[in-house]
Amino acid sequence: MLNLSSLLEDSARNYPDRDALVLGAQRLNYGQVNAQANRVANLLVARGIQPGDRVALSCPNLPAFPIIYHGILKAGAVVVPMNVLLKSGEIAYHLNDAAARAYFCFEGTPDLPMAAEGHAALTQAPSVRDFFVVTADPAASGPIAGAETLAQALAAMPGDFDSVVTEATDTAVILYTSGTTGQPKGAELTHANLMMNTLAANRLFGNLPARDTHLICLPLFHSFGATVHLHCGFSTAATLHLLPRFDAAQAVKIMESNDITYFAGVPTMWWGLLQALGANVDVGRIADRLRLGISGGSAMAVELTRQISARLGVTVLEGYGLSETSPVATFSRPGEPPREGSIGVPIWGVEAKLIDADWNDVTAPGEVGEIAIKGPNVMKGYLNRPEATAAVIRDGWFRTGDLARQDADGYFYVIDRTKDMIIRGGFNVYPREIEEVLLTHPAISMAAVIGVPQDSHGEEIKAFIILQAGAEADPAEIIAWSKARMAAYKYPRIVEIVAALPMTATGKILKRELK
């Protein structure tokens, strides 16, 4: 018997008056959040939702997200969080693949009309019986004529609820992969997967009850934000400051005016924070209070890590994981000297190794192989896809698709995604290695490297460059600079200077769009 919602319930019982969620002037304590989640659970049961039914949720980082999320769990149902940027056809695909019975959707904004897209998807998703529009103003009628708002649906629902008994092996959340190599697949994560990953992360990060104040810029619909912020935060009665959409200047303002002790982000978010630390910012105040800095989602450049340490006085702990691993799998060890470029070692209870294409172990120090993960964090499997599951899980080991090397002490260093590797003239070229060198150029702020088709060598290396504010450099100069610092088969022959790079909602650079 285990239900992930007990993380919230335990904190509500022990710290009912402590601030749980903060959004601007809006503050909800743990007792209020738990009561609101109970009302959502009562609503779902009243509408016929049974244990194991799937309930979809489209919502940015607003108080409604964790409230609905835990209400679904309390009812014994399965949460299906969806990316807020999806269009109607993509939403319909997710609803149908999950056979969702109910769907909570935020109303959106003029630039991002989420409810309109979600409502349009219903014509293609016959399994959905109940559609609830989450309005920014609970008293508002909502943008979709005739659609029931969450406030209307909850009006008569009581704030007490006895959470449904679920087993540790029952699916709690279905997270859809990004679908970079085909249609998105739903990774089934159990209550035990997520509970054990949360407890291991708390042990690693030194999280203690009622100690931390988080700034949440990572989307909560993504596995990274859900575990290191929502689950870890609720399990330790932390105060969670929400930022619905990442804006570096706004994030810095929140950090400066509040006692933010805990910040997790992908490398592009950390880069954005550095750019926003202007002369009018009290950097010392931010640095004095920031206890923990975490990076994940993609590899962080060594140069960026150095800059963060110099400006904010915090050693960023870099880790690694995937939706299929709940997600945390490896991490730097707190209190130990950082190993530049390393994603650390397996967390408590987890094993990791390198394998070749045939699942054979790669054991020589420094040799490149594919990361494989084993432990209580590994997903149950891909929803309704036994063949896809069998292709990535064997004897409990999950193969990740990420290439890495391991040093003599067991620390892992991600080289690149297998699909991002460039083969130029028969040589394997790893984009991340080139990006690391480019970022040491004094005029370069950010770089993304891809392979482009080329007749004589199969692929040529191209770099997209964002310059530092006020800096000047032209492609020819950058190519010449790179040639002097990299092997002949590695340096980029093509350089394009751009103002911005395409990114996912979680801040990862979309290399497939660059291609």
C-alpha cells in the first residue's frame, strides 16, 4: 500500500500553516493545498473516475497544477501531465494514447489559447467524458462557451477525503517522451518509482523538513521539475515560489526579494540567470541565501559552471536522468570537489554502467559506451508498447540512448546523444565536445553544434552561435579560432551567428529544428 499523495498529506498534517505555494501575492499553506486537492479527488470520484483511470492535465506552473495533480493521485487515478505548448492534434494523440477519462486544461493566454486547443482536441478523443477549464480567476466564466470551469465543478465538493489505497507497483504518472525519434511514448512511472526517487534525492541534496524555499522555473509537467521541486518540496514542507514561464529577469527579482535557498534548472536557465545579473541586482544577497544549485536536462558546459560559481558562490550539482528513470539516476556528490563535466555517480539504490549496441558491458576507463540504468527508479514500461519496452529494458537494465565515458573512480561524463553524434569522413564527432571549446571564446555566449549533409565527408560540422552582449565576431574569425584549437576533423567549417536558439518548454535546445 503506497500512494504518492502521502507526501503532501504528511506535510499538511505536520506543517499545516507553513506556506506551500507562492505566486506573486497569492499564498496557500499546506493545509489549504491539501484541502483543495481533496476537493478535486471528491470531484473525480463523483464523476465516476475509478482507480487506475487516466486523467490528463495541461497547466503551467500555477497553484492549480500541484492541487489537481495530487487530487488525481488521491482518487487512485493516474496523472497524465502534458506539455502546455501542444496543439489540438497533438493533445488528441496524447488523450487517445492514454485513453484519458477526464481532462483538466488551463484557459491559457491570448498568445497561448490552451483551452481552445484542448477543447478542439475533444472531437478526436472519445474516451474523455469530463473536460474542466482551469481559469486564472476562479470567479470567471472561462473562454469556452458551455465548458465547465474547475471552480464551478468544485463548488459543492467537500475538503475531506480518504485517499484511495494504491499498491506500490500501480502506475501513478504517465510521462510522454519528447518523440524526437517518432511518436511520443508514455513512460509508466509507479508510486514506488517516484517515491523512492524523491527519498533518494532528498538524501542526496540534504533536504530537511521546513528548511528550503524553492524557486520553480522548470515546468512541473516535466519529470525534472516534478521530482526535484514538487515531490521533494512537498515531502519536506518546503515553500515553493512558482514562475509560470521562465523569465530570467523575473527569476532574479524573486531570488533577490525572497530567501530562495534552492534552484534547479537546465543549463540554458542558468545561463539566463547570469545574463540577468545586472549592476542593479544585489548579487550578494542572492548568493548568501542560495544553498543548493542543481542542473540537469542536458549537459552543462564547464565554462558555464565556472561562471556560476564565480558570480553566485554556489557549486552547481550536475546530475543526469530521463523521464523513464523518474528521472534522477546519477548526481555529483555534495561536499566533494566538483569534477568538471561529470554527471557524477549513481544515486542511492541505483546502478549505472556503459554498454555497447549488443548490451555487452564497456569496462575500459575512458572508453565510450551507452549509459544503462538499473534500480527502483526505472519505469514499468511504455504504455501499451511491449516491443518498445523490450527494446530498451533487459534484465532490469534500461538503455538510455546517451553516450558517456567513465573514469577510474566511477564518475560518468556524458559525451552526447547517440542520435546527435556526427560522422565526418569516418570519424565520430561529439557536438558537446565542440560546444565546450567554443564557449571558451571571449565573444561567444552560447553555442549549438549539429551535422549537416555534405557530399565528400558525409556530414559537415556547423555551429550556431549567440554572441555575448556588445561583443563582435564574424564567422570566419570563429572558424579560424576553432581550427587552431581542435583536431582537423572536429572544428566547425560552417558558423552561423544568431540572436536566439529554438528551445523546448523545458529549456533544451531543439537541435532537430536547427537541422
